[in-house]
Amino acid sequence: MARPHTFPGGLKLEGHKDISTGQPILKAGIPERLFVPLNQHIGSPAECVVEKGEHVLKGQMIGSVTDYVAVPVHAPSSGTVIDIQKFPAAHASGLPNDVVIIEPDGKDEWRERKPLPDITELDPSELRNMIRCAGIVGLGGAAFPTFIKLNPVGHKISTLILNGAECEPYISCDDMLMRERPHEIIDGAKIMRHALNAGKVIIAIEENKPEAIDSLQALADDLDWLDIQSIPVIYPTGGEKQLVKVLTGKDVPSQGLPLDLDLVVNNVATAAAVHLALDHQQPLISRIITVTGSGVRSPRNIEALIGTPMSDLIDLAGGYTENADRLIMGGPMMGITLKTDATPVVKASNCLLVQTPADHITEATTRPCIRCGECVKVCPVKLLPQQLYWFSQSKNLEELQTHNLFDCIECGCCSVVCPSHIPLVQYFRYGKSEIWKKEQETIKSDRARERTEARIKRLERVKAEKKALHAARAKKTAAGNDRKKEIEAAVARAKAKKTEGTENLDT
Amino acid sequence: MEFSQQQHYSPHTPAQASVSRLMLNVMLALIPGIVVYIIYFGWGVLVNIVLASFFALLAEGLVLAIRQRPVYTTLLDGSALLTGILLALALPSHTAWWVIAVGVIFAIIIAKQLYGGLGLNPFNPAMTGYVVLLISFPLEMTRWNPPLELAEQSMSLLEAFRYSLSGHLPAGLDLDMISLATPIDIARERVDMGMNLSAIRSEYSIFSNLSGIGTEWINVAFLAGGLWLLFRRLIDWRIPASLLLAMLTISGIFWLINPEQYLSPLFHLFAGATMLGAFFIATDPVTASTTPVGRLIFGAGCGLLIYIIRSWGGYPDGVAFAVLLMNLSAPLIDHFSQPRITGYKNPNNQKEHKP
């Protein structure tokens, strides 16, 4: 194996993964109620296609999509739709989201499932469509629709990278999946490789997961297209661009994709989901989630149906400890806090972390920035976080952009090492949203200006047209007057003639 | 279960480092140097430190109270105390209390708090205070006492305190006995008068093998403290390394040209405030360059300026002026030394932004 490359910065963090890997993955049962959000990923939400009172079967589509960046949503179990209503979502905004509430009938009755022909006979575009119809999104946490990532759009893909780094502390769902179900990942990798027409597949795993590496390696030995690579443990090596750097030594261009280097990166759990979707006709209706942290009694990994309330998972993990004070979806570095454990599991829920006061900075201990530059050292993108901080504080949006704020991946390294405990990442999110807002405003004002200009032009045109019309009419009238005069003159002449004749007669 | 309805933002991690701990560690790293200082030059420096610390905390607390900022928690960050100690270390051992007070109060109030407090001051407060004193009270600021082994009589801790507070010298001591020039001063003046260095070094007993009696060991001790900070990764290696390397290079060149006229590189490294400056003063993150390349430039600039001021200037040492001049240039250096961001090919990171 080639010596791995390194990306700049990063942090060696305490893993805390052992606490949740002691027990095998537990299959959670069917909850009393399923709360299935229609919007579970970046892009447009699904549109509800079931009605209140309707009976649905397991795997039946309940939300359909028309936009490109979107995938459908399926019923995780059979039962009755009892309501469709707004519900707090597991999302940073915390804004309510349309949720289909299903009361399971307990039969877990599948919709009709037709066995598929050999997938290698299928056309890649057909495969992508099936993957889309199965509602598959990236399961690493970002939940980007997978079928889009499996489209090589004209590139000759050299390598498909399956990301099993799982670099964030506490999270172990991918680790457990790799240990217990390596064949699912490899079968999924086969399908993805076919969809992309990729040369080889690399499964990258951090060195701290020897069991996962062994279990995959045992199956990979006979496959010449598959490589299992262990990579050094350093956060955020599981970031897409960082992983590409570690494996290939190449930088993904700013604002670009690994596709620009003829590479595609997907999560290992996504590969397993693809396998289930195509080989077993099972859409994405469940996922493995790590329930962990010092705030739960018995941390472990649980396979839960999408829509299961988080509180059910907490119960399965032995319940809260007395001093649990923060509920986080995702890991400690990039996770979002949840206000209630009634929030349902969504496709992006890789971890449910329950913290106690000792796990995080509780009171505001922020001090002024002393420009120590620790943040500069750990930034994996080589940004200057402290400069960005000054510019965010002063709302200097222009400088923020020239200092490349949009290359920030929000990994949180800078915030962790800051001796002044400044929530740097939060400042950067704020800066980004301010820039977006301003751009929207610019677009709006541009449109308004265009409209005003168009209106002025139109009014001018109408005015000009009217003027022309008037002129034409005036000319016509003038011409009419001439004609009148001519007629009058003729009449006068005739009259004169007549008079003359009469006079002649008279004479 | 319901949790806090307030949104908390990632990362959700316990505090790793803190400003207070950083400042405390820097102060701890100063201890070996201070101890050696006391051993070779008497208790005076300790009196300086105590008085300067007192005035520093007093001035900072006063301004914070006037500015209606939290006094106690801010004082706990340790920055004012560190400023006081660093300024105290730059002063001659037996300095009158009012000189210390003027320097420290200027450093804290004018050079730091008037700019907005910690993190916002463009100039190193301790060095600003020192330069103000050097320019305002040149006589008091150039009264260096001899190393104890050359002195006929020295002051006890109590006598040193009494002298600083009242100007009362113990019996048998007079002002001349504690008003000497430093080795760097002597070398420069005598060379200007046409003497060559080997003659100067043999004539003045204050010189030792490396540089001056005592000062060389003080520098060794500060170097040790600085290396400890480096080892603990509490300061960046770039500034001290480039500073010392720049000094070594330029003094080496001149020394090779004429070793009888120019002091040797080792003399420069272990004389005056070189090590204190390299590891504890130039590394003040607030006023130094922040980019990795910028720090190399900043350190090298300090090193060159120290040598130039020492060799051709008129002051006992060049560290304070060198650091302040480089503080002045830091924003410019930062502007031109931005790192190449990952994913950009050209060094300017210029690319049209698309959200």
C-alpha cells in the first residue's frame, strides 16, 4: 500500500467510539407512530401522495418528486396515515416541516416486490433511476441525493471511493456496519461501480477500526477491482475533499467536485443502501444510528426505521443519565442540537449524541481574539479563520469573500482549539448567510431595476407611439382639410359655372 | 424529554486551551530566567516584577471599571500581569517605583486599553512602555548594576525595595556603583573610539567567554523556558527560529568581515535581551504577524533590526525598537503572505466566487 498523503491542519481528537461498539447492532422494533418528514435532504421536498386515513404498505411511496435534486419518500412500515402536519424537523433551522404520521398496523406488510434482472445487464441510467426511486441519499450525514453522485456526466471515472473513515468522535454506525455487514457494502459497491462505469473501488477506513478493516479485507481478497485502504486517524479526514487528498495527493478545486479529478466519493452505508434497494427491492426506510454519549446509560448502535422518534432510541440505549443536558444529531464537531427527543430519525441521522455539562463549554467564556494563530494551523483548507472572524464581526462581506469564506467546510477545528473560546464556525455560517442574503437582495433589486427600466421604456414607447399616431392623425386631418378645400373649390367652380350657364340662359 | 430551547452551535466540545492557561504557562516559562537573573544581579529584578505587576493589575482594573467591562474575569486572563512582568524584565535592576509606574501605566492604559484592550492593540504594550521610559528618562534607564561577582556591595531584598520606593541607598553604596553600561554598550562605544574588540574584552571585566557575566546565563535560561514553550506547542516556532537565524546570519557576516570590530554571532545571541525577545516578546501573538510565512518574515525582520540597532544605534539594546517597528509592519506582511488555500492553483486564491 502506498504511503498515504496528508491534508493540511486537522486535529487528533479523542475517539470515544469504543463506548458504542461493544454490543452488536440492535434492530429497533416498529414504533407506535412513525413521523416521516417529506423534506429530508438538500434540494426540494417531496410532495405528499397519500391522504389522511389511507392505508399504506411497507415500502410504498408516500412522497413523490418532480425536481431534479430530490428523491421520493417511502412508508417505513405498513399502517394507516393518521395525519399530515407540521412537525419540528431534525435540521439546523429547527423550522417545522411537513410530516406524514403513520400508525403502523404491526403486520409490516410489504408492497409488491418484483425481482430484478441481473444488474450488470441494466443500463447505468436505468440503475440511477432505480436508485433515485428507492429514495437513496448520502448516509454520511449530508444526505445529498445519491443518484446525482452516480452520474459521471461525461467523465471517465477512474476510482469510486467509499468513505468509511468516520472521522468524527463518538460516531460508530459505519464501523459497525462494516464489521457486521461487509457483503452489503461490497455488493453495493459493485452496483455503484457499474452505474459509474468506474475502474476500481477503494474503501477508505481510519486505522482505529481494525475489525472493520479485517472484515472487509476478508471479502476483498478475491476481488481485483477492490482495495481496502487504512488511513491515519485525523479529523476531518472523512471530509470528501480531505479524503481525496489523503488517497490521491490531489486537491479538489475550490467550488469543484471530486468529479473534476475523475473520482466519486460515497459513504459505505450508502453503498449498503444501494445494495438493499436493487438486490432486495427495499427502498431507504431504515438506517443504522449510533446512540451514544455520556448522557445515555448504554450507548450502542441501533437500526431504526426512518420516522422513529428519537426518544424510542434513547430507551433502547438504556435511557438518559441524570445530568444529560444536550441532545445532538450528528457528532460533537458538526452536529446540530435538537430541542426535543420527539424529533424523528431521518435519512441523515447518523448519530444521536447525548451530552452532559462536562462535554461542552456551558457558560459564555468567550474572550477577545489574541491572534495566536492556532486556528490557522488546524484549518484543513488553509484559510485564515482569525481574519475571517474579524471580517464577520465587522460584516465586511467583500473581504470575507476575498478571504475565501466559501471554501470553509465548517469542520469546527478552529473553534475547538481557540483559547478564547470564540464560536468561529458560527461566525462563518453567519457570514455566509449574510452574503447569500445580500446576493438575493442584489438579484431582487436587479430584477426590480430591470422591471423599472422596462416600464420606463414601455411608457416612452407608448408615448412615442401615441405621438406618432397623433402626428399621423393630424397629417390626415390636414390632408382632409386640403381635400375639403379642393372639394369646396370644385363646388365653387361648378357653382360658378352653373351661375354662368344660368346667366347665359338668362341672357 | 425536552432540552434547552436555545440553539447551541457545533462544535460541542469541552474547552481545550484557554487564554488564561496560555498566559500562565508563558509566565511559568519565564521563571528560570528570572531565577538566574536574581542569582547574577541581585534582588532588584524581583522588586521590579512585584511593583510592575501591582501597577499593571491596578491600571487594567481601573480602566476596565471605567469602561464597564467585567474586571475580575478579565484580570484573570493574565495578559496585564504578563505585560507587567515583561516590562519589569526589560528595566535596569534598581529602578525607582515611579519610573516603573509611568512605564506600566502607559503600557496598559495607552498602548493596550485605549485601543480596545487585549487583542486589539497594534503594538506590544510592554515594549511601548519600555520605549516611553527609555526616551523620557534616559538617565534612569541606563543605570545598569554590575553582576554581583563584580560588585563590591549589593542590596538585600529589603534594601532593594527601600531603594526603589524611596531612593534611599544602603550605607556604603553610591549611585555610581549601580550605574554601569552594558557589555553591548561598552563594545560599541569603544569600537567607535578606535579600540579593537579583543582589547576591549580583556580590559573590561564585565565580559565573559560568551558575552557578559551573568547575561549569558540569563539568556540560556530564557532559551530553556522558550524551548519548553515550543515543546508544549504554546508558541509558534517560526518567530523565534527566524529571529535567531537572522541575527546569526547578519552578525556572522559582519564578524567574518572584521572580528575585531564586530561582535561574534554567539555574543549577540547570548547578550542583552536576545532570548527574552525571541521567545517571549516578539512572539506576542496579538501584535505579530499571523500567517505562517508572515511570521517567518516578522521574526527575521526583528532579528535584523536588533542587530542593526545594537551595532549602529545609540540604545542599550535593540529588541524593543525592533519589535515595535515590526509590529508596525505586521498588517502589511500579513496582507502579502496569505497561504495558498487548498483547491486553488494560483497563489492569490483569486477565483470568481459562486455560492
